[in-house]
Amino acid sequence: MVCVEIKECGIKVVKDIEISWPSNEAIRLANAILHTYQMSEYEGTEFEIPIETICKFFNEPCTPESAARISALVDEILAEPVAVMNKVLDRKVIIWKTYDFFTLLMPIHMSSGFIKLNINLDYLRITKEFVVNPYLEF
């Protein structure tokens, strides 16, 4: 458990949630998704990322194989939710609950040309406030 005290306002924050990390490529994709969301934050939490953009990000041609690889990386990110245990969020005690970084709004296929997802703001808040070593770069 890690305790951080903010002396100016006398607040003590306890960060004791740890998450396991996905592969380096999945972490790169997760951070790219986070930064894409942050750049378009005024538009809401639901957005589309062109598969071609992700392929360029990994310096790969856009093929059905690369779409399958992107899908596997997304699955890897979604396989690492944050589990919250005995924390107070919005004046409610969370005994035990998991939060995913985002929700896919449609399956990933090369024919669709994009990934459609919805960012979970609770995941971002929880990760920022309580996770000791998040893989997301805020």
C-alpha cells in the first residue's frame, strides 16, 4: 500500500490497487486510445479510431492479419480491468467491482474500417486516483 499526503490541504490519498500489465504493444495502443480520447474529449466518450491509423501507428500495412492483431491487442487491454475493493466513490462504498478501460461498441473487422468504442470515465478516474503503477500515461 502506498500513502501520499498532500500537505497544502491535509488530504491523505491511499493508492493500493495494482493491475497487471498487458504487453508493450497493448500498452502503446491503450495510451494511443487515451490520448486520442483526450484530444477529442469535448466530443464525448464515444468515438471511432480508423484501423488504418492504428496500422500506421504500428508501421504495418492494413490487412486482415493486422486487423486480427489489433483485435488481439484490444482483447489484451480489456482483459486487464481495474478491480475496486472497499473504496468510496461518489459517496458510495464499492465493496467489489471491476471497471474496463473502454467498451467496444462493435466487433473489430477490416471491412468496417474503424474501431468504435466508448471510454469508461470511472476507469480513468479510479486509475488516476488509486492505482499505484498504471500503464496509462495521463
